[in-house]
Amino acid sequence: MQNSSILSKLIMLLSMTIFSLNSYADGGEDKIFKRWFESKNNGISAVKFEQYNDLCGTCHFSFQPGLLPGLSWEKVMNNLDNHFGQTLKMTDVEARTMRRYLLDNSAGHVNDEISNQILQSLKYNPVPVRITKTPFFVYKHDQLQKKGRIHNIGQCDSCHEDARQGYYNKHEVRIPEQSQWHSNDVKFKM
């Protein structure tokens, strides 16, 4: 009796293996990868989760989760007592909800052009917790920082008018005049 049970499990496992091999043999593998690359968002997925906007966007620009990999968001969420010099007050439910949203939509979990470029730029470097410290971001903004043209590098929508929608087109950038825009213009409301 036990041998027939083992044999039936072995036959089921073998048939599942053959079925999965057939899906690759008929181009299934190519179809999967083709769908992934064809569905790529040219910018980055906009934040459509109002609770995230309400919790995070009241103090600073609501950064799209795809701007950092999941490990980075884990570090951020594990350090709510020192969120870049501030203490974040969240209920356990809010913290779990934000963590899940950030991880599910982080670079590597979404197929956005910018997210993919950020991941590629990281290679095997330590995981950054600041978007402005990713090699991709530094490369894209390096000349502006060297010329002193950017004072508050983390307020994306100051230069990228469509940043909230996930568009960071380099040809549609408006850099505010230095006299009108200073790093201390952003006030935290913690």
C-alpha cells in the first residue's frame, strides 16, 4: 500500500515536471520574458495608495517605492525611531501596511524603467536608504550638484513637474532660481 502511494506521488511529480518543461519548450519561457519587457513602464509607477500619501506626503515628497530596492525600504521601516533625524509615529497596523506597500512596489518587484536602472546601478554595493545616494541618482544629478544649482535634491517635484505621476523626463525639467528656492524652504511637520 505504501509503495503505491509513493509511486502515485512520483508519477504526479514526473507529470508536473514534464508539463512545466512543455511550457518552456513551446516558447513559454520567451513569452514570460517578453511580457515582462513589453509591460515596462517608461517612468516609474505613480503612488496611488492614499494612506502612503497621507502618512509620508505630509512631510516630504511621496517617493515612489520603485526608487529603492526592497532591502532599502526594510532598513527605512526598521528604523522608524530615527527617520533621517525624526521619530515617526505609526500604529503597528500602519507600519505593517506601509512596509507591505513599499516592499510590493519596490525596485525589483515592479517593471519600471527607472526602477530597473536603479537596481542595475547598485550592482553589489551596500543597500542605500537614501534615494539621493543611489549611483543612478548621483549620475543623473551630478552636474547640477557640482554647479550648485540644486539646493534641496530630495524634493523631486521642485524640478520635475510630473514627478508625482512618475515621469522624470530630463527634457521636461524646470530648475527653480536659487534666490527663490533654498534647502530650508521645506519644513517637516512631524
